[in-house]
Amino acid sequence: MPQDQQIESLEAAAERVPSGAAEFVLDLDKLRRGGDELSRVLAWNPSVHESHFFSVRWNAMASVLRPALEKIGKRDREDSDPDDLRWLRDNIHLLWSELWNTRNAFKLHKKLPHVRTPSGSTIPFQKSSALKFRELWALLPAMELVLLEQVAIRSRKFLDTTEPVTVGICIRSLREINQLHWKEVLEPHIAFDEVLRQDPAGAYSRMDFESRNLYREKVVKIAERSDFTEMEVAHEAIALARHTLEQGTENPRIAIRESHVGHYLVGDGAALLRERVGFRPTLIHRVRAFLRSHPDEFYLPGIEVLTFGIMSAVVLVLTSTVTSPALILFAMAVLLIPCSQSAVQLMNYLTTALLRPESLPKLDFSKSIPEDCTTLVAVPALLLHEKQVRRLVQDLEVRFLGNHDPNLHFVLLTDLPDSPVPSHEDDPVVDLCSDLVKGLNEKYRGEKDGCFLMLHRHRVYNPREKVWMGWERKRGKLMDLNKLLSGGYDSFPVKAGDLSVLSKVRFVITLDADTELPRGAAQRLIGTLAHPLNQAIIDPEKNIVVAGYGILQPRVRVSVQSASQSHLANIYSGQTGFDIYTRAVSDVYQDLYGEGIFAGKGIYEVETVHRVLDRRFPQNALLSHDLIEGAYARVGLVTDVEVIEDYPSHYSAYNRRKHRWLRGDWQITSWLFSRVPDETGRMVSNPISLVSQWKIFDNLRRSLVEPATFLLFVLGWLVLPGYARSWTIASVCILFVPVWFEFLFTLARAIAEKKMVVAREAVSALFTSNVNILLNLIFLPHQTFVSLDAVARTLIRRLFTRQRLLEWETAAQAEVGRDKRTPVDVYVNWMPVVAITCFVVAEPTAALRCRSFRKGEALPTTRCHSHLALLR
């Protein structure tokens, strides 16, 4: 129907609608009879697979409403304004919002069933049977569209004639519709939902709404691409789950996993269900299925191909006149690591663009955590001084207030700082911490919630570190906690709180001292790990988790307060990894392999982690244990649950943290090989997967990117064949190409689908990424020094001295020691002078062009300090 005819139809319909609220009389029986009569004269038209009926109506309505709203927005407010004008002006933001919301909503409802009316026209409708899933969710935007049509016609009539049209009733209806809890209203009317609730594992009805909706979406998509109805697909999934339950299996974890209906909708059994119903996959579905079933054959070779392609392109352009194969091979060797970084970034983006991120299913523990899922929130920390101890206990209370539950308890796992000489363990800060924890228990004694505990270890002498320290630092505290919870050795001589709760603990949420736990995050993490599809299944031969997860890693976000402390934190903390197009967090490992990377903050199952990690690693050897522990216990990334942490507030703290991380990465290089050491040093078979080995290798590769890039710049100026200017431009382009590729691809998608919000966010992300790259270039010489220093120290300590492998500094100590001068800080002071000296030696005529030595100008060191001051 042409737009003009559509507008005339809307005006005619508006004339038939009562203008006053008093004229509306709701007669449910009359509505039912009218619906029955209408369904008899309408015939379903299966030949129409997609229609733009709603978009045509929206365009007609918008062509009337938008000019009216623009005209109203320009009019001055007066006391004599009629009521209709006040209604429109006071709710102009609501109307604009609903205008765009309905347009976006109808893009998702192009495949609704259609009927043919007696006059022969085709319109969306339902058959005289149960409403389909998409029909139910189309009710809300359909009602909003009808109300907006009424507002549009009445607004134009009012503006043209100033005749009262009582537009207020339509606006009130829009507000009431938006205030309804539509999930609760519509969910009981999803016909096949009752079938899914017959889940033999009994988990479906206990899941949260988002997880149930994920299952329902799978049912709908399978039904749309098969000859089965939604109801029939749901019955087939339940039949498969029941059949597995009747067959039985020895492993109870596998039994509950495969008897859960979700196993055949979103799990490994989905192929069985699709085959059973004759599912006809689309091309994109075939591609995604192939990638997920052959991740190693796609991801790793893809990085190799892209790396070689980028190297070849650069060498082909810059060395076209070079005939020496040796020089060409040398140039490719220099380009290898910088080009690999661009290749990995491009491959990660392409992979996450092809694979839609999905959340892990969850049980709904928002009202209460079951007793069999009792959880302990553990915060390992060093007790430094009184102010810091009080802050630790205060933060523990804040976490409790946002996540309190009778079966959720909070504990501080504490050590004293390293000491070169034996010292008394009755330190005042230990007593203070114990008293403060007891005070919290006393404060909340009357409430039926979890309790607070403190578990403190004595220091022991470490001959390799030559200090008195807590055994194995943070890793040791958590290992000792697991032993205590498993009924093993007690390594905590100083305790505070109700220790009887420890025997009931099944899960532990481990957080750093500066990590915030947002409201409800604990319940969601526990509900995720307790879900049948996420429970860990251990390979009895390798003694590692091969299905489900032993550890879940939430998304980590930088706190607003921390990001605002300095320009450095504000710029670098902008790298969130947030997929601005899908509004979900994409992670290449989780999306492609079904497992993520452990970052040291998350939830784990005590029994599983203790079984697969106990006595697996050598002592006094692992500074950073998160990645390697995740390789044994298997980590799932919970993209829709986040924790919040601080970011280094100044450049020195940032570098010290990076130095620690790099040293930790290079300490686990043994796990790249087929034989690895256990706790006694005996070499055993390496059980971790290929992708876990790649994660370790990738960390080593990334630690060399800055030194390799710096080397590329220097050799491009001095050694490599061709023009120095060309090599400099090529080196910079290698850094910027992945960012611009992602921007242009995202922008093209946003423009094609008319999502201007996404386009604006893409521009913002591009700006942040470019600033990050420019900062990396500015600090490239210094960052090269930091990386090489960390690598060299680690290799020397591992291969020769075997000492100081556990040298560590907490984030709190790094922040306190911001004015502490280290060799790195001394290097920052002299770096510009050293760089200029080297440049002058290589190119003596450069001294004549160096304006930095002109009279009256600041020395380079002074400039460097001014820039660092800005970052601080």
C-alpha cells in the first residue's frame, strides 16, 4: 500500500477511535467473539516468508509524527497552552524514544505468519492456534505502533485546527505499556515453554529468564529451518534427554549433563536434535559449525597465513629492486613479530565477527543460594599498615552489602610482607585485622546472612628468595585454603570468625584486594557454575577438566574512580574489549574454543580445582599462576557478569605491574613442551591442550612485540634495503592497519543497517585505539627496555641462579611506592639523551639539524618529565 494511502487509512481509523477516556469500555467477551469471527474469514498464507508490512506502517506514521514533534519542540511555552500541547511537549522525549524503538523492534519481526483477508490483502496475523514465540514478542511493538499512529494523526489535526483531540490518553497508554513487566506477562503464554519445563534434569525451570530465553530462541531457529513446529522441536529435545536418562551412565556429572534438555539445544548434543528434526542449516550456520568443530585448523593456520601475507606485502613493496635473497629473508625475519601482532588482531576480529557471542546458561539464585552451593568469597592480601588493613575490612563489608546471603561468606586470606630476618608473628596489624573482622560479625549478628572470617598464615623461610615470606604467595594461600576446605592440612594458625561454615563450602570466589564485586554478581557467578552444562567433567587419565568448567572468569572492568585518577589510566582503561556492534563481549577463545583465559579473579569449584591442581606444579617457580591453572581446570568466560578493579594511576606503577606479568609469562615456558615438571621436579607428560599451549606462546610473542617493533624502526633507518622513510611509514602502518580495518568494517555494517549509534561508538573506539597506539610509539624505547629486562631476568633466574623467581609487588605496594626510584625510572630520565646520542653516532649530520640543542630550548630530559607529569 502506498504511503499516502496508508496515511489516509490511519486518519480514517483515528476518526473511529473514541477521543475521550470515558468513551472506552473494555468488553472482554466482545473482544473474544470478534477475534473468533475474524479468524474464520482469514486464511493463513504460507507463501509469504517475509514482509515489510510493519515498516510501511511505521514510515507512514513517522512521516506525520516527526514533523509534528519538530514543530512542537520549536514552540515557546505559554501559560495559555491547551492541554494537548502540554501533553505533547512534556512527553516529547518519550515519543522520540518510542519512535525509534519501534522501528528497531520491527526489524526482528519480518517473519511473522501472514493471512489473506476477504479483500485479498496480506497482513501479519496468527492462526487459530497457539501463538508462536516471535508473535508474542511482537505484541509490545505492535501496540506501541498503534498508539504512535494515534498520536501522529491527532497531533497533526491539533496543530492544523487547534481542535481538542485528547492526545493524553494515548501518551498515558504508552507509559503504562512501558511500565509493565513484559517478561512476566508474556512468558506464561509461550506454549512450548511448558514442554521444556519437563526437563528430566529439573534445571530448566530453575534457570534465570535470559537462559530460558536462550533455549527458546534455539527452538525457534531450529523450527524455522525444519518441517517441525516449535512445539514438536521442544518435544524431540525432551525425548532425547529422557532417553539418555533411561540409559544411565557411571559418571553422575555426565548423566545430569546429557539428561538436561539444554544439552540438545545449546550443548554438544545439538547436532543430534538437528539431525532428528531434519534441520536445514543456512550458509552462515554451516560456516559457524565448521569453525567450532575445527578451531585448531582454522585459527592457528589463519594467523600464519595472515602473518606471511602482511610480511610478503611489505617486502614486495619496499624491496622490489633488491635481488639478494639473503637481504629479503633478513627483512622478513625482522618483520615477523610485528606482522604477527597485526595478524593476530585481524584474525581475532574476523573470528569474533563470524561467531556470535553467547552467554553461559545460569541457574537463578537471585533470591537465595542453595545450601549445597555454599560459597566463600576469598580475598588474598598482605597486611601492610593500619590504614590499609582498615580499608581491606571496609571493602569486605561493601562486598557483603551488595551480595549478602545466608550461604555466602567472606574471608580475608592474609600474610605479612616479606622480611629478611625472623620476626614475631604477633604483629599489631594482625591483631587489628582480627578485631575488625570480629567487629563485623558482631555488627551483623542479628541478620540471617553469611559471616566474615580471617585466615592468617605465618611466614616461613624461603632459601631461594632468601627472605621470610608466605609460602608460594597468593597461589600458596589459595592452595592452603583448598586443603583446609577439603579436610586436609591447616596452614592458618590465626583465625577469626565462625569456622563451622567452612565444611559446607563448595565454591570459592577469589578476588584481589582492589576488586569490587557489584550487586548480585556473586549470585550470578554461582548460578552459572552450578548449571549442569557448566559443571566440570575430569578426564581420569590426564586429570584435567575436559568438559564444563572448573573456573569461571567474569568480565573485568576498570573502575570509573581509578580511570579518572590520571590521563594514563583514563586512556589505557578505555580498552575494554567490548563489542560495540553486538553489545556483548566477544572473546576469541570463548567464542571459538568454548573456553577463556583465567585472569586471577573468578569463581571455582573447590573439589575440582583441588583435584586437578594439587601437587601439579614445582615450588618456588611460578610467579604468575593464573594462565597455567586455567589450562588444567578449564576456564569459562562469563561475559554478562563483571567485576571492577583499579588501574595503575601512574606510569611507574604501570611498568612495574607489566614487568611482573612478563616475568610470570616466561616462567611457564616449560609447558610448551611434551614433558613438564610436577611438584617434586619429576618430569611428567604435559596434559594441556594445543590451544592452551598457544595461549602461553602468544603471551611470549606479545612480550617481544615492542622490542621487535623498535628493532624494525632502527634497522629500517640504518640497515634494511630501501628508503628509511618508507620503512618508517610501513612500520607505523603495521600498527594502525588492524584498528582501521575493524573501524571500516564496523562502520560499513552500521551504515548498511542504519545504526548510527553503533557508527558513533565505532568512531569513539577508533579515536581511543589511535591514542593508545600513539602512546605506545612515544614510549616504545622505554617499553622495549622493560620487556627485555623482564625476559632477561626471568631466563637468568630460571636457568642459572634459580633464585628470586617469586619476587613480587602487590598493586597496593606499587601505588604506595610511586616515588621510589628504580633502574627503570633512571632509564626514563636518560632515555632521550641516550637515543639522541645513538642517532648522532649513526648519522653525524643529524646533530646539525637537532633543534633540541639550540640555545634557550629545554633539554629532552626536561620534555620527557613534562610529558610523564601529564600522564601522572
